[in-house]
Amino acid sequence: MPRTTTLECSGCPPLRALTFDSLGLIKVVEARDKQWAIPQVVERWGEPESSKCVMAVSMIDRNSQPLLAVARKNNEIEVLSPVNGDIQTTISDASGLDDRSEENNIVGLHLFGKQNSELDSRYCTLLTCTTKGNASIRSIELADPSTRSSCIDSPKTWNVCSSGNILCCKVDRDENFALFGGKGVEINIWDINNLTKIWNSKPPPKNNLGIFTPTWFTSAAFLTKDDHRKFVAGTNSHQVRLYDISAQRRPVLSFDFRETPIKALAEDIDGHSVYVGNGSGDMASFDIRTGKMLGGFSGKCSGSIKSIVRHPELPIVASCGLDCYLRLWDTKTRQLLSAVFLKQHIMHVLFDSKFDLKGVDSSLPSKEKTQTEMIPSEEVEELPLKRKKSSRNKEHTEDGSERKKKSKHSKERKKSEGKDEGEKIGSRDERRKSKLKKKKSSSISELLFG
Amino acid sequence: MGGKRRKNDDDSDVEESETAFSKRKKTVATEEKKDQLRPSMIKNKEKRSEVHAKLKHQKKLDKRAKAKARDAAVKKALELGEELPEKKVPRTIENTREFDETVCKPDDEELFAGNDADEFSSILNQQQTPKILITTCRFNSSRGPAFISELLSVIPNAHYYRRGTYDLKKIVEYAKNKDFTSIIVVHTNRREPDALLIIGVPNGPTAHFKLSKLVLRKDIKNHGTPTSHKPELVLNNFTTRLGSRIGRLIQSIFPQDPEFKGRRVVTFHNQRDFIFFRHHRYIFEKKEVKKAESKGKKDKDGKSDNVPEQKVIARLQECGPRFTLKLISLQNGTFDTKGGEYEWVHKAEMDTSRRRFFL
């Protein structure tokens, strides 16, 4: 037989991710097994249409009434439920800002979770920012999707920059401050509550050759949960910079990463490591305290990375981009856990951390769930393939465990020959138990007994 | 190896169990082999080579016998008018290719929707006629200009512009203003064309190919000179998503309404990620078939049926250059090496298997 190397993907713990692609489709990827499973596309929302290309997304990730907002290329914002994809409301921009054109797409979108809970649950508040720098905050009523709901109060709008293009827009965890940056726009930080600019960064000085690199921020991320003062920004000139508002206006730390522009940045929950993805599909994690690279994520990733998201609880990071794959990585070992082929250029990915397995397990046998799964025609094709793969993997693992078992058999036989009957039985019992457990645990028990 | 393993068996139990496991897995054929004395187990060289030669001879005989039996079966089937026994398909690298989930399926609506939305759809739907700008790298001499003049004859509605000292980005701007649909840049190194850049113009992707094995028209024996008819295009084996995208990029260079009168074919054949370019003129000729048989008939019937059986055969005449392309990168948007986003870049870590292909 020809020798083929298969990419060894160990699978993921139960998780649910939403991907948003260039044809405006939202695909739900779930890994459902209790142990390590291969994630699959379980649902697809929307019809393929190029004008609906997703530009920005935001989600309120909570147990009761989670919300998902999607900004599309035709300047429509949809608010949907991330559980079943029902469109709660659509806003087209006629109600919002007047000077919208093809060039003036929405690049930044944020759904306020905090303020929403204070208000009536039927309202949600949105921050949007367009390429030209028109930012606005508005509250919308979640009416039924047939009627185009308008804002309840007149939107608070302001201009972030006079020239240049905004490319990144982030809101910190407490939702008091927003950050804007882009091509020709230094990073601004605005206090959202009273709409004042509180800080503006300053470009680094000319280098020793007297060459000034033009400002071009492509991505940014706040570093820690409770601190809006520290953030990381990636530039088009493949530089990653750490800014500290309280310290200085120039970057505290900056380092280069490869040769193509940084396209995606994500912070870890530990507060000091960041994940960096660039335009040629390289991804790495850095310790931002020292600026040293912790390691690269390598796994045949060939297309530009558009978005990196860290799972809020599990040690998993997801990346997606122009290579049409959603890739899930282990943050510790930096190994590829799994890759899901999603057919289109993927613009964004989000984790639904409140996804629990019990709900799925109980709903799986019920007919409703299976019906919704069967409706899209691709799923029917895809599932057998995936299943095949998973079954192959299973075989592999079984092989391994069998081999291990056998070797252990012989070992224990030899050892137990000298020993008395009772202990033999005991050891056998232990073996049976350890069969169920994983390799590591079994080897430990063996050590304890032998 | 086997001998060594047997020795080790006494030492460690783990290995014993492992060999036992592998033994179980092995087929009957290997068990038979075990009974025989393998030459590698013999330590005396003379004896070993003797046994080896014997084995080899035996193998040869077996092979010959097998072929003979196969031929006989075919002959028998032919005589009896039965169906011929199935021919075994040799295992090649292509047909044992690694499983690739990105291979396009014929009934994939998302693929069609994606195709309708992509940069080439206006050209491929004939809403726009392709207009190509061909230029070179800064320094260009010897085989470069010759190659370009041949490209001009291959691609209809292509215009050559001298590069001068313009930036490629400026040229892209110029082409946008002049309603070109694609730009082809021939890169020359040491007076030998070695790379090809195809840029889709308003916002299309940029494909960077390595160009090798270039044979110009004058170096092809019995070559023809192409006419100015619009050629037909043959794209072979562009199966994956990336492949179909590259195929569409190439397709968008040529006009979508071939003039069959001209009998020109341009072929892009993908095999193991190498894209072979050929340019032919074909002709259908009517030929009498099997003169020997007709002669026999003449002898029997005495020139009674003078009408010879005719059969249409196609003949090819190669004209135009011959070269091979290999994709290095596909970049989203027009040419921008510093700020561009790549849809696909070839990386060394991808080449871990000979059976993995991307197009």
C-alpha cells in the first residue's frame, strides 16, 4: 500500500462555534461527543449571496437570551439568536447614517451586554463604526423580523477620524471605552459614556535610516479583562505593538512577526499571552511581557488568517481565514486539534461558550433536531465522509489500545506467575477498569500495582 | 530484520507480544514466505547470492507465466466473443492521492453561488470581453521577448506594453483605467523566463506561477503557425476549490466564444500540481481503414466494391510555445506583496507527502 501520512487530529472537547463567511452564510460547528470528537457542521443559516458578506460580528455570550449581531456588506445589521438562528431584527442603514456608500462599510460592531441587562430585555444597544470613521451608538427594539425596527432613540453619532480608514474597533470588557485604529489612523480611545476622546497614540520615531513607516493598524485587542489601559495592536508592516495608556503614547513594546501584515490578534485569558495571525497564514503565540515568541501553530495553514478567537473556558483557540478552514488548536501544546472545511472564505469565528452537552444530548434523539440537520443538502453528503474519518480515527485508537493491552497482558502474566492467586484476580480487575480509562491513567494504575 | 527480532524475543516480553500481534495481522502469503529460507538470513555470501539468484529467477518465471495466462484469457474471451477480463489499473501517485475534502462536488450549490460571486463571473458570463496587458520585469532580453511575442499570438486581444521603470502597482492602476481585464507579467531571470504573474484587474486575485521547461515555437519540430482565430480552451484536472479558482483565472484570459473554424486548441493540463501548457491545431482527416483487408476483398470479389471504408481521425500539429507552470501563491486582490492577503501560499511544511496535491 502507498504510504500516506494523515494529519493526526485528536478532536475536541464538546464545543460550539459559529463561523461567518464571505457569502453571508453562518455555519454552526459543533463537537458533540463527551470525550474527544471531530467537530462537524450541524447547521447553516442564510442563503449564499455575495452582497451579504459578513463584515463584523458581535455576540453577547450568556445563558439567558444570548444575542448575536452581524453586519453585512450591504450595510445591514442583523440581530439573531445564536441558538437557533432566528432573526430578531434587521436594521438597514437608512435609519442610521446618511452617507453610506460601497466604500463605507461597517467594520466595527459591538453589542452591549451590560447596558442591555439594565434596560428592558427587549432592547439591545449597538456600537457600529464604518470605514470612514462614523461611529454610532443606538438602541434597537427587538421586534419581530418582518417589520424593520427603528431605533427607539436618536443614535449618538460621532466621527472618530477625519481622514484615513478605520480597520479595527474594539470595546473593552467593562464596555466603557472603545478603541479605533486603521489605515492612516492612529489608535484612539474613546470614553463611550460621554463620547470624549481620552487618548491618542503617537507613531514610533523614524528609524536610523530616517524612514518613517506610515500608520496602518490592522487589528487590536485589549489585553486583560479588567484593564482598559493595556492593549495590543498589529500593523500592516508586520509589527505587533503593546501600548499602555498610563505610561506613554508611543508603544511600550514592539516586535516583528514574519513578513506579511498582521491580520488577526487575540488575547489569552491569562492576560499576558497573545495570539497573532498574519496574511500568509502563519500563526504564533507571544508572551507580551517579554515580546518573546512562545511558539508557532503549524499545520498546513495556507491562507490569510482573518480572525482568531480564544475559547473563554477551554484551552482552545480557533482560527479561520481565506483557506476556508476553521482550525481548532490546543493553546498549551499548540497542536492542531481539528480542522473543518467550510467551503467559503471565512471572515469571522465566534465561540458559544454556554453550549452544554446535556441540552444537545437530550435534543438529539428528538425528531426536530434531526430534521433541521437533514434539511441542507450538503450535510447529507458531508456526514458520511466525516463519519468515515472519525471511524478511522477510532480504529486507530482501538488498535493502539489493543496493542497496549496485549503487551500489558504478557507483562502481567509474567509478573503474576510468582505471585499468589488472589492478587492475580485483583490485578485482572484493575486491568478491566483501566481499559475504560485513558492510557495515562492505566499506566499509573499499573505502576501502583506492579 | 526478522532474524534480529527473533533474537530479541527472549529478552523482552513486550516485543514478543508485539511480534505476535503483527504476525496475526500478516496475511497467509507472508507465512508462506516465513517457511522458506530468506536469502538475507544466510551469512555465507556465496550461498546467499546463489539462493538469491534462484529466487529471482523463480520470480521472473512466475511473472512470465502470469502474463501468459492473462494473454491466453484475453484471447479466449475474444474468440468466444465474451467480455474481456478486466484490465488491472496500475497504481499511480495520482489515483492513490490523499483524500482531499476540498475537491469540488458536482452538486454543490455553495460552490456555484461562490463562482457567481467571484471576480471572473462577468467575463465568463460574456458580459465583458477579456483584454490582456502583457508586460515584463524590468530587464528583459533574449528568450523573454520571443516568449512574449508567442504569448501575444496565443492569447487574443493581448497587448504588450514595455515595462519601463514603472511600478507594478502603477501598471495595475493604468490597466484599471484602460479597462483591461488581466495583466500577465513575464519575469525573466538570466535571460530565461522563469515566472509568470497573472493579475485579475479590477479586484481579481494575483496568481504567481513558476515557469519552467519553456520551449519556443521555433524549437518545436514540425510546428505550425497559429492563425488569428479565437482558440478553444481545454482545462484538465482542476478539481479542488483552489484548482477551480485557478482554472477560472486562466479561463478569464481567453475569450469565451471560440471560433471552431480556426481549429486551434490551447490546453492547460494539470497533473500533480504542475500545469502543462500546449497549443495545437487539430484536423479531422478521413482515412481509409485497413488496406490489407480491402486488398483481400479485392482478390476475392475482383474490384466489385470500390468504396473504401472511411474513418475520421484527428491529427494534431503543435504550434506555439510549450511550458509548465507551478503555482507558488494565490493572493487576494491585485498585486501587493507587502500588504496582500494570501488565499494560498505554498509552504515547505505542506510537502510531507508525495500524494498530496492542491489543484
